[in-house]
Amino acid sequence: MWSLTLRFWLVAFTLLMANRIGLMIWLWPRIEAVDGLWPVLVGGLRFDIVTILMMSAPIVVLSPWLSRWRLANRISAVWYGFALALLVLLEASTPAFILEYDTRPNGLYVEYLRYPAEVASMLWQGFGMAVLGVVVCVAIALVLAWWLFRPPQATAARPWWQASALSLMLLAMVVLGIRGTLAHRPINPATVAFSNDALVNTLALPSFYHVTYAIYRMKDERSSSALYGRLSAEEIIRNVREAAGLDGDASADIPTWHRQTAVAHSTWQPRHLVIIVEESLGAQFVGHLGGLALTPELDALAGDAWTFTQAFATGTRSARGLEAITTGFLPTPAPAVLKLPKAQQNFFTLAGLLKQHGFHSRFVYGGEAHFDNMRSFFLANGFDTVVDLDDFVDPQFVGSWGASDEDMFNQVDRLLRDDHANDRPSFTVAFSVSHHTPWDYPQGRIETEGPPASQPNAIRYADWALGSFFRQARQTPYWPDTLFVVVADHDARVGGANLIPLRHFHIPALILGEGIAARRDNRLVSQIDLAPTLLSLLKLDTAHPMLGQDLNLPHRGGRALMQYGDLFGYLTPDLFTVLSPGHAPRGFRVQADFSLVEAPLSPKHSQLVLAHALWPEHAYRERQYRLFELQEMEQANHPVGPFLPAAAVIAPTVAGTSTP
């Protein structure tokens, strides 16, 4: 039995260290930039021991009992063979994962397994060679395991008291080894987080450990308070209300509920609102934001629009972007509310609010809307219809992630024409898919450069489809009555040498329509500011719980919030504050190239940032982010003023509930 264990330890340790050294050679400029050679190697040694003990613990602890049975020895051999194959699978797929997400495999590695068809298609078409390489490596590992881990002969049984004592001793040794320290808390990824480069910090962690630790941390829905610290509910609410400029006493039921008076100066009265969410379109690709010249159509639209030059996404996933744009909810380390159980009904959305003003709301997506739970969330929270691939009329091209952008825009055009013909106010969120690995799109639309199936060409196609739609829309009957927004959900392949790679949160955002004056707006703004701004442009006096700011007011804007894994960022024009697990808040000055220089933080500002990191968790847990029902307000003695909805569609809340 011990011969099997020792062989597994030796092979696993060699594999993990060799792969780490290979990654370090590949990423040497980033290692060198943070003087990370010894921290990664020494930290890696510690976590390799932890990981190997985690995988071998059951066999080691039970070995005094198992070695007497031939069958148990065979099971142990199979166990170690499977463990080695799993290690090889994760380590072999690490380079491709780093290229896509700029980190070792984490919770996304298993989260996407819920969508096997989409992911299998994406992996094969976008990463075919990498997948084949991983398969070959795993096959070799299985052959090696068959040769290395031959079941030993059974040994003589020990007396029960001797076997029990030895098992207890081995259990204590294994627990201590996995704990990694005699200190109060066991080691964790923060133990080896030594630099501002989040990827370099993860190199010390075997991919198996990184994935399993991420799964473990999902147990409490990625609690902000567990990561960053605690404030009382009163302190949280006071800070976020003051920062948002909310006057008066807070409601006990929905503390951020407030009235918003439309302040847009134009006499234009749009009857339709269309938000176009562009997949993975960061500022790095956008010409008018100083990026690559891949978006001439979007750049031309920006010349006729209210264009925000300093807009920032709240995260790095589509669900996070949709969360911010459609609900105005602040980002958290937990998955976006589209996926969380308590947000699957009675959760505030812009669609739910607009429904009270007579708008018909829809979500249009070229793929299958069950992805990221979009269909369930939107239909349960104010959207009247979800139009996805199965509902498209005669799509001309269907790729790995669904119908092409031009097919999606054709559906939007058809629906808007119908809205206009039926004199029906409407709200449409249209989500593109073409700029997504494996970069498949209809040929013959653009002049390609290099391999057709490449990211630059996919961006060119997505931009072409966007421009074609607007050229067509300007000639339609609905154009004079429609307010349009074009905004990215997030950037592509976010990564960099800073704790939070700020440059990759910079995104395009613009508002246009017949009644919108063209201007460049250089204020710092967030995705969560769009919804309140649009309510003003729609000339709607409303009440809602959103903390975003109405950018029609010249003194608003000036901050952006973002989540990057376990890190929370709060950006103002002169300071970038980062919260990270196990560390005090850190302040930085942002340089012109988005590099960061340490800067002092005041206790008051640190508390303000912490409050914004904690507020969404509190609001979600206590169900305090929803629409008030009229009768509910009367019962709670909230005066019903002229700006409150005249009809209610949201069921009463369950006050004071909390996560079990």
C-alpha cells in the first residue's frame, strides 16, 4: 500500500513542479516584473504538498486497514490512477485557460459544465488543438498510471488497536499537512498572494487546488462580508445613501428606495427604448476610445451620439454586465443575480419598472437563453418575452453560440416595426453573440485580415452588423420615437499585472436617437448609471431602489464599481481603492497607462468603499432590492407621491428573511 502512495507522491510532485516551472518560463516577463521567482517556487512547494495530501488522504489514513485485502489494494491503485489523470487534465488545460481568463482554472472550469452542448462546441471549434493536446496528455497519464500503480500483494492484518492507533496518527499528520501551518488559520491562496499581478499569484497554486478552493468558496454564495470585513446594516445603508445623494429617512423595507424626477432638457418624447449589449467589446478595440481601429461603424455612431469616454464595466462576465445594465445592481464576488436563487422573483429590473408605465419588455438573444439562467431570470422579473434562437425567423447563419448578429438585428427590426404599427411602447434588450470564441460569423460581409476565424475579424463583423442595423433603422417609421443605447457587457480576455486590470474594464457606451444631441462626455461613469439616465430621457418620473446616477445632471457621475474574482474595486477620478480577502483596503493613483501607484486611504473613504462592497449582499439576502407594491407602501406609512407607480405587479416581500 505504501509503495503505491510513495509512487503517487513522487509522480504528482514532479508533475506539478515541472508544469509550474514551464508556466513561469512562458510568463517570465510578468514573473520578473514583480520579482516573483522565489515566492512562486516556495509557495508552490507548500501548496503542492497540500494538494497531494488532499488527493491521497483517504488512502493514507485507511492504509493500516486496507492493506490486508487484495480488493482494497486494487481500489487504491484505481484511486491513484484517477487522481493522477485528474491532475494531468487540470494542469494540461491550464495554458489555454490562462490565455482566455488570465488566471489558473477556477470556478468557471466547473460552472460551464452545466451547458455541455454550447461549451463542447466552443471548445472544439475555438480550442480544438488544445483539447486534443489535453486528451493526449490524459491518455498518457492513464497508461502511466496502469504501469505505475499495480496493486501490491495483501499483507498480514494488524491487531485492531494497532491499526486504529496508526490511522489516528496518520490522520493527524495529514490534517496538519493539508492545513499547512500551525497558525490560527490554515493556509489559503491569500498566503501566497504577494504581488499586484493576480495571475502570478495563482502560479503557486496547483490548478486542482485552485478549482477545488473556488468550489469550496461557493458554499456561502461568495459572501462579501466573509471576504472584506463587516459593517452594521445601519452603517452600510448610511454610506451608500449619502454617496448616492439620497435625502430623507431610509425605508425599513427597501432602504435605497427613492424618487427620481426626469430632468432631461429635450422636448423629445421617445416611446421605445433599445439597449444593445455588445459581447466582449472592450475599449481596447474601439477607435474613438484610443483602441485598435476595428470599429469604424461604432466610431461613426459615436459622432452622432451622447458618447461616454470613461465608462467602466462592473465585471468580466456577460451575466455581470447584464445584471448592471438591466437591474442597476452593484457587483459582488457571488455570481450575478441572474443565477442566484433569491433573485428569481420579485427582484428589481428596469423592465419591471417600465411595465408599470405601459411598456412591453423583451430580451432578444441569438443563442439559447437558458445559458446563464437568462430566460428564467428575465421572465420572472418584469420582461414579457424572451426571444432566442428558437424564435428567430429564418436565421441566415447559426454558429457555435447562436444566430449571427445580423440575424439578431433583423429580429429586433421586425419587432420594433410591429411595436410602432401597434402603437405599443416597448423596451428591448438585444444581446449579441458573434464576437465570442470560436469567432464564427457569416462570410462575405467584411474584408478580413489574416485567418477569417480570428478575434479581430469577429469584431469587424460585429461592428459591420451594428452599423448596418442603424443605417436601416434610420429609414424606418420607429426611428423618430426610439431611444438607443450601445454598451459592452465586458472586455475580452481580461488580465494584466495589476491586482485589478483596470484598463480591461474600460468599455464603450453611447446613447443616441433623433432627440439626442451629439457630445463627448468625459465623466467617469459605470454601467449601473445607465438605467437611471434612461428613465430621465424617457421623461418618466419614477421611484426605484437603484444606486446608479442620472447623468443628465451635470454634477453626477465620478465613480465606478467593479468586481474581479475576489477583488472589489471602487474608482474615482483621483483614487482607485481595492478590497481583497485577508488584507486591509489599498489605495492607488491611476496613471495614464492604467498602471497603479500606491496612495494613502482615509478611514472614512475605506468605510465608504466597504459599504458599497457589502450593500448588494445585504440587499440580496434581505430581499431589499425590489419594486414596492402600492398597497405595501400604504401599509408601511410611506406617502404615495406623484412620482410613485400607479399600479403594482410585484408581490409583497417577506421582510427580515436571511440566507439559511
